[in-house]
Amino acid sequence: VDASSVGTITQGLKGICNLPAAQSSGLDGSPESALHWIGSLKENYIMVFDNADVLSPAQLETYFPPPGKGGNIVITSRNAAMQCLTLPENSLEVAEMEENDAIELLLKASCLDPCSLELQSKASKIV
């Protein structure tokens, strides 16, 4: 989800409502219904809030799905205040990196096997 503004977050969540799996759950197309659906997932998921540089941590947190069975939230931001949304050991400051390093970081942060070629391919699309 592009987290550069409230508007882009809202658009991203509305886009999630268009996913085939979400549509089969009867979502109403609202950001709230997308968040509820994500929180109700039985399988593990990863939700990425990218470029969360302008919003406050409290503003961003309102777009987190409700706690569910499992899931991970990754926030990319130049705003150091976002660190308050996680435990210190789960926050990592990174400089510009090569694509392979970004893929490895994404997989490790998602608690997935960074050596899996299939996962590397999927992560490459996200990176």
C-alpha cells in the first residue's frame, strides 16, 4: 500500500477489495471492509506500507488490520517516529541497497526462507 498520504492508503485498500479472494468474501469496496477482511485471514500475510514519510504513527496505525490469526506489517519510511509502532528489535535502519539485498531483507522480515527460489521470485515483484 502506498502510504505517502491518506488518499493513497485509501485507494490501495479499495484496490485490495478488487482482489478475487476478497471479492468472494463479499466486501463492500470500502477501506474498512478491506482491513476487516485482511484481519480475518486464516493464513499468514504480509502487508507493506511503503513511503510512510508524512503521516504520524497514530495516523498510519488507524490503517492496520485488526489483530487476527497471523500476519506481518512492514513499514518503509524516512520518518524515524514510525519506530514507535514496533519493538526496537523489529526496527531496522537501512541505506540504499541492491535489489538482491532488498529481496533478502523482505523475506527475512516476513519470516520466510530467503533461500527459496520461488519466494525470491515473488519478492522480486514486490521489491
